[in-house]
Amino acid sequence: MANPNIVNVTSILGNSLSVAVLTTATQLASNAASSNKVFKINSIVVANIDGTATADVTVNIYSAAALGGTALAIASTIAVPADASLIVTDKSTSFYLLENQSIGVLANAAGDLVATISFEEIS
């Protein structure tokens, strides 16, 4: 896994996307091996869209692209109350996703949570 030099950046592309969270890992972001890119993760927010039930969420960084390799939690089994949101990370706790790494999210109940990620793709 290379760590590209970001001193002489040629582009910084802003990205945001939202996914429904399932009971199996759902990909939020994936940085391919040898992409020559670094992703600066600015925020991950998880919203509970269920009007009555609390749902638990786990967010992992995977040691390989496409949710492969070892999963290491950055948030583990955190309860998100009904009609509430959880800020997993924001600008004050941003981090870099290197080549051949990915971020995935999963819940204890399918269909209750939506995860939104905002990141910069730096090359």
C-alpha cells in the first residue's frame, strides 16, 4: 500500500454519497490499490430514519479495497435513537484513507439507517 505524496496535488475532487445501511457491510468509500490517490474523509453521518426503533451502527476501515481484508472499527455498535443522527467523524476528526483501503458500515437492523460520507479525492 503506497502513500502518495500530496505536496504537488494536481486535483482535489469533492465527493458525497449516501447509502442505506444493511446488516452486512455496505461500502461507503473504496480507494483502489495503485490509484495514486488519497481520500481525505471529512465527515460520516448516520441517520436513523425509523420513527420508533433505535438501531446500532458499526463503521469499519478495511485493510483492502472493496471491503476486503481486516476490518478495524472506528465506531462500534453505537446506538442511534429513532429520528436522530450520529456524527461518526467530522472536520475536527478527519482522517486519510490510503490506497487499497475501504470504509464500510453495517447495522443490527436493515432499512433503519442511512449513512452519508463526504470526502476529498486527492491526486
